[in-house]
Amino acid sequence: SAVISQKPSRDICQRGTSLTIQCQVDSQVTMMFWYRQQPGQSLTLIATANQGSEATYESGFVIDKFPISRPNLTFSTLTVSNMSPEDSSIYLCSGYRGNTIYFGEGSWLTVV
Amino acid sequence: GDSVTQMEGPVTLSEEAFLTINCTYTATGYPSLFWYVQYPGEGLQLLLKATKADDKGSNKGFEATYRKETTSFHLEKGSVQVSDSAVYFCALGSGGSNYKLTFGKGTLLTVNP
């Protein structure tokens, strides 16, 4: 299995500000991903974090709003830029290894 | 595109009752299928998975069988406990190594003593 840690676990953010979420995996994973879970909703894939290159974004998500870095095989960051109340969500990091996707506990962001 | 349709909740059962949560999918190719569970205030945990047709995934008394002919992956448990109260998500994995997940909307299960 893989243990995935995220920071911060929770935060309350002011409208218009940006926040960076960190994701650390306990050992190397092949792929890393970022998901969003809006209140009462299911999870939606934001992007695949690629090591050493630009992330691959899903339809409806753009780099300017959600810049992502992945400098090595065990670490990634997601920034939520210029936040609005609609960005209030749980953001989850996940890693793929051994045909299984593991998730972090999520970062619960509330934008006020 | 790929999609997952999951039984809408909430589902409320008494302890020791039988549980079924229906899940059907639409996909091209040969996806992997997963059930994830989210306990109150916690992150998402993998409950079980199946990677090919007729595979049965099982864990903690839960089971699900990958049925290609009916494109289904229904979750079952013979006797639920209060501690099983959680949100259950059915998911489909696609992409080159079936690593891109498409989730159903989730089903809230509440088990009463």
C-alpha cells in the first residue's frame, strides 16, 4: 500500500487569495493525481501531475487556476489561485502503484 | 465517455441487515472497477477492486463481482454493522493502466443499532 499525506488538512481562505496544498507519498508511485470533491458531490479529476513537466488537465480545469508541480516521484503541489466561494471543496491527492490508486485524507478548503 | 451510475441514497439499515448498493458503468475497453469508502470526517479508502470480468473483490465482509455482461459491480454485505456507516463510491479506472478514475455520485449508508 501507499501512505499519502496532505498539508494543510483544513484551511479557511479569503476570497481572491491563493493556497498551495502539498502532497507527500511514503514511497515512489508511478502516477500522481489531484481530485476535487465539492460539498455533497462526487470526486472529479482535476489533473495528472507529471514529474518534471507540465500537468495534464481534464476538461474544465486550467493551469492558470490550478497550477501543479511534481518535482520528484513522491511529492506534488496543487495551488488553488484567486479563490472564490465556489472553490470551497475537498482537494485530494492520489498516487497510482501496483494497479491500485491510493488517496490522501484530503485538504478541506473553505473560501469566505 | 466513461460514466458510473450508482444507487442514490441515503440508505438506512438496521444492524445485521443485508446490504446491496447497485453500480453500473459505461466504458470503452476493459476498465478496472473499484469501491471506495469515506467514513465521516476521513479521507477516501479503497474497499475492494476487480480488474477483469468475473473477478470478485472482497474485503471486511464486503463483496462485489465484475459482471461484464450486465456492466455492473454491485456491492454486497451479508450483515452490516453500525461501524459500516459511511459514504460508498463506485469507481471505474480507465486509461493505459486503468489509473484514471471516474466516480459515481456516492451512496450514504447509515446503519442503526
